[in-house]
Amino acid sequence: MDLILWIIAVVLVIGGIVSLVRGQILWGIVLIVVGLLVGPGGVSVFS
């Protein structure tokens, strides 16, 4: 389960960075924050 959460978090953060580069600032910040919350290193929503 931790591996799946880690992969989801990485995908969300990368998507957030891509959104920031494309100029979608708000959406990028939301994706990065959600990615950090979901990831095992952060405050996981599922634990």
C-alpha cells in the first residue's frame, strides 16, 4: 500500500510541476499540495 501511495504522490507532484510550467499556477499548487499530503513521507490521508 505504501508503494502505491508513493507512486500516486510522485505522479501528482510531477503533474503539479508540469501545470506550473504551463502557467496554471493554482492547479499546479493544488496538485503539489495533494501529492505531498498523500505521500508516505507526508501526512497521509489514508492513515
